[in-house]
Amino acid sequence: SDNRNINVTVSNTGKEDIRGWAVSFETDGEIYNIWNACVVGCEKDSSAENKTAYLIRSESYNGRIPAVGSISFGYQETTDSEEFPSDIKLCSKKDALSEETYDVSLNVYSDWGTGVTGEIVLRNTGEEELYFWELAFDSNVSINNIWNARMMDNATEGSYLVQACDDTAIIAPNSEVRIGFSASKSLDVQTMIENTSLFHTSILEALSDEEIVDEEESEE
């Protein structure tokens, strides 16, 4: 058996950012090292072709691919084949989460009448990690600054959509992210948030029909 390096480029040809990506493919070899991505599943084919199906997901720091942008990852495998991996396809999508899988709470640090600082605590109460999450909520204060998350530009007054930053993109089960904020408000308003909903990127077993990657090979 020979060892070889495979470099894969995932390109976003759309008009919106990809937030959290995963790809699936079959190879004749066995992956023993990977960088800029992680293996989240593999299954050996019991047929005569004797291929192994791999499910590869981004790390948190390279899970966001800007529109018309790309990222690369690579791996090393042991194989007797000279063929590239086959059927490399995108297998992730945005999903809404049930209220049983998360909890949202509010802590107010300081309130001086016309302004407030505090934090929104997003806790993963489910059994699976939250991957590149988005939190939507309504509030009776005007949030003008936020940290540990990104506030989307299309947020309307009173309704907000915040997305994970790269370093808060993955929330493990029984873990949480604290989203700090500052806001302006009226004197008689007591800060509150309500009507929360949460989305994240799900890794699929079923593959899309669109191939999105390029491969390069180098022999060791």
C-alpha cells in the first residue's frame, strides 16, 4: 500500500455565506490523518468494491465560507488505488430546533434608565452539539452592540437574529454561550427577551446532488 496526500477545496458558488459545511465521499483507502476538518463518520462497504464512505465536517474556525469564497482541507490515506475519491458532495443544511433542546435566559448587568448592558445565555440542553447556530428573538430594548455573536444587518426594530462567531460556533451538550450586549431603552422599560427560536446546521446522511469540491493529489 502507498501513502498519499489529498487536498480538497470546498467552493461556495452561491450568493449567501455557507455557515457550517460537511462533505461525504467514498474512497478505496483508509484515512489516518486529516487537517482543517474532522471525520465525524465512516462506514466500510461490504460489497466487492470494498470502499469506505467518510463523512467530513469543518472545524469551527473554517466552517463559514463567504459567498463566492472557498476553503481547503486535506488528509492522508493508505491505499493501493490511483483513483480520486468518488461522489464528493455537500451534506449539511439549516434546521430549526425544538425548544426541548435548548434554553435561553437573560442576565442584566447594569441598568441606568436610558441604557442597559447584559448577556443572553444560550445553553444546549440536548444530546447533540449545536453547530453554527442562529438565535432569533424579540426584545423591548434597542440593541446597538453585541459580542460573542454576530448581529445580522437585516434585524428589524424589536426583532433580532444573531449568529455564532467562529469561536462560539459549536456548543457541546450541557454547555453554553454567553452573548453580551449593550442597548438603549426608555426609562420605565424593564429589559426582556421573548419569542426565541434556534436554528443550526445539521449534518445529513442523505447527500445533495451538487458536487462542490476539487481534489489534488501528492504522493508521499
